[in-house]
Amino acid sequence: MEENNDIQKQKQDFIEKSKEYAEQNGFQLNPDEKIVERIVNGIFMNEEKHGAKYCPCRRITGDKEEDAKKICPCFWHKDEIAKDGRCFCGLFIKK
């Protein structure tokens, strides 16, 4: 039970840091909490499985250099927000 509380706290901290990051960069965290929860759960599952907080919407190849671009926030998120109004997974959206 203790570990579960610790993971929940880590997820909440990640969400708070992501909100701050979004604000500092002129966009925002998706206001739909269910979407955010699903994405953050995927990020944490990827961390457990692959050792880093990879975006759940990107395929991990095993090539460290290529996969480094997929750590949240991914390499492409700002361009996607500018072009599509949101990043690929929908964690961040245009204000």
C-alpha cells in the first residue's frame, strides 16, 4: 500500500510539473483529467518497463538516441501544439 501511495504522489508531482512547464511555454495541460490520468499512467508504465518516462503514444525502438526524443515532453510536442492545437498524445494543448 505504501508503494502505491508513493507512485500516486510521483504521478501527482509529474502532473504539477507538467502544468508549470506548459504555463512557462505558452500552452496548457489538457483540462480533461481522465485524459491526463490515462497518459500519465502510460508514461509511468513506460518508465517501469523501459526505464524512462517515454510518451505512451510513441513506439520505443531500443535505440537509445532515437528513443531519447520520446521522453515526455517529447521532441515534437511544441511543433505539434503549434500545428494541431495539441501534442500527439493530448497531454498538452494550445491555450
